[in-house]
Amino acid sequence: MAGGPDSVCVLGIDLGTTSAKAALVVGAERGHVVVESRCRETRAQASSVEAGPQGMEQDSRRIIRALNECLAALPQQQLQRVSHIGISGQMHGIVFWKRDQGCKWTEGGTGPIFEPGEVSHLITWQDGRCSPAFLSSLPLPQSHISLATGFGCATVYWYLKKSPDFLKSYDAAGTIHDYVVAMLCDLKKPLMSVQNAASWGYFNSRNRSWNTDILKESGFPVHLLPEVGDPGSIAGRTVCEWHGIPKGTKVGIALADFQCSVYSCLTERTDAVLNISTSAQLTVSMPSGFQPPETPDPSSAVTYFPYFDGGYLAVAASLNGGNVLAAFVDMVAQWTKELGFQVQESDIYAKIIKAALAQNDSNLSVHPTIFGERHIPEQLASVTSIAASELSLGHVTRAVCHGIIENLCSMLPVQHLMEAGVRRILGSGSALARNEVLRQEVERIFPFPVVYGKDVDAAVGAAMVMLHRK
């Protein structure tokens, strides 16, 4: 029986933008069963000394602390039966460390744990230090993905040109989840999956290699680049017992959170996945044998992400999702505060959704790209068709929600979905789950049946990858 006393568990971990999650998963007759899961907010936001307000950094120590808290809260009995660990995390970002001083193992309440040693902040995918002018000054990558600010290699170039001494302190780099795998397995050189390598830029997915020649010519510190392996392969084994998980447990190469989220729910090739959390993505699986174009179309909103077994996902990845609504709520909270009133943001959120539900439509047009988009970073948000009769909170909130979905649809139009054979949309993500107005707008804009409640979960997806490849 799934989850029985003798069943073997797989541990899935996801290190996300705002939280760390751990899930224990076992195989079952029909797929898998999530036995236990725990989630902790990382509260890791940190100021950037070098990049100032444009920088978006997180304290690596706080991320690992949140991960340790998750694992400490899982049943010891189950952790002792873990045979494989699958780890995913936020794409694009980069963290630097010293190979021989990356962490120190100490005794925690649930057995040995590791704590970061000589490790930098994580510079996240939301980082804005690389301006369009700076990016255009860099060598042209040999990759199907356009380079953008927040990409690991772009960040290294920024340090190389703006703060070269910073790089001299470190001799290894990876995503935050690559770092965890390297520490667990004591890897002398970090190992990175094709998924994460593609997200850094200057990586050729066709021949599965870094653009070493291009990078070397411009003085890029290529010794910082990790070795690259297949998603789903084993990176190594744990060198220590970890929160009761046995020493010698197999650890998978770190995976991208986005691909793991899709893996956790995509069962039919005719399904498209619409996920709206902090950001928003619309995804469809490409036919077997598909290869992305040799060079990117910088004006294209669709990116092809390496998936599993040599496949690709077509992804419209918008930088504007639940974070737009969060900014809107924050703006309302600031206004009320300036007027001398104090209202909790959670109360504002509930009230604006209720107000929007009372307004079935709004002629107000909100183009909500306050965070820009990777393919048009200079195009910010705008509001048009403003009529005196449509200035209520309900009208404005309805228009903002409509704009978020419409923006995503403009990136991967309905026609393209039809051509890819899409018959249904799987709706997921925290923003979609808690916002009925957003769900209404999805059904208004897309001419496909929409199924909600498909729990897109990167931690579970990472565990499933390991489960299917045991």
C-alpha cells in the first residue's frame, strides 16, 4: 500500500522565489501519493551593496534555514526511508561560493545539517542591474534563448565590468539548488542540468555545451561555469546523514522549478498549462523531435525550454502575474496610509476581489506590464479608455485582472495553441487559486475548457522525476 511502513520514499525539494518546500512522495498503482509536505517562507530578501535599488538579491543563509525548517518538520520515520532526493528551484539566478568552504556540517535537532559557509547572496531572476544598453554591449550568445537581466551569465558579466574584485572571492557558481546538490554530495565542481544551464544564457541546447570560445574571448571567468548533465540523472550521493536521511542517498541533478511544476501535472500532450503565481506562464509541450531555432528572435514572446528526455516546452513566460496584483494592493495600502488610515493588505485584497466580482465587465483597458517583459523590457504599463463612470475599485480591479490574462494570451495566441493541438487548459498557481476574477477572465479569453485544482507543485514534480527514473 502507498505510504505503508515498508515503502520507499522519494524526497522532493523546491527552493522558490518566496518559499522553500519539501514533499515526501511514494509510488502507487496509479501514479504517486504525496505522503507529507512542508513549506516555509524564506523571508530572504536582501539589499544589494553593488547594484543598489536595481539589484534583487536574497540571503542564501535564510533560504537554507527555511529548507532546514521544512525538513525538521517532516516525520523522522519517513525521512529515514528516503532512497532518492530530487531538487528544483528558481531558474536564471546565480549564487557564488568557495569550493572548499561552501558549507559546514553541524548537529541539528534532527541529526546532521549543513549551514552555508563562504557563500554570496543569491542574485535572483528578478534582478534588474543589467540595463538594455549593458546587455547590448555583451557578445552575442550562440543560443536559442535571448539574454536578459537576471540571467546568471549576464550577472557574471556585470560583476566582471562593474565590481571585478567580487568575483575573485569565489571559485564556484550555480543556481541556489545547484549549490544544495553540490553541498549534499560534496561535488568538487558544481553540476548543472541542461534546464538550468539554458536559463543562464550562453548555452547551446542543441550541442549541450557552454559558448566557451565566445565567453573566453571577452574575458569571462569560464572556470565558474558548472559541468552540465541530463535532467533526471543522478548527481551523486549524500556524504552525510541529513535530517535523518541516510548517508549515501542518491541525489538527482538540480532541476528548473518551472519544468518540475509542469511535470507534476502535465499528463496529456493536448493540455496547455496556465500558471499564475508571482509571475505567469502559459505552456504547451512541443512534438517529439522538435528542435528550437539556432538563434533567438528577440522580439518573440515565446521561449523554448529544455524539458525531459530531449523534449521542449513552448513557454510564454510573463514577468507580470500575481506580482501586479500585489503591487496594486500595495499602492492602495500606501494611498490609504497617506490619507491617515490603516488597512491590512489582506483586507484590501479581499475587498477589491469582491468589488470586481460585482462588475462583470470593464471598458477600462489596463496593459499591466509594470515589470516590463523580457522581449520588450522598455514597454511598461499603461491605462487607456478611462471613463468617469469606470473609476470604481471594482472596475479597475476587473481591468487589471483582464489585462494580466490578455497580456499572456498576446504572447502565445489562441491560434498557436490550436495549431499545437491544445484541447484543454490546466489552470494552476496561487494567484489563480485565490482570485475568482482572474479565473473568470481566463474563461472569457480562452476558447478551451479550463480545469482548475491541478496542483502544480515543483517539489512534487522533482520527486516524481526521481520516482520515474529509479
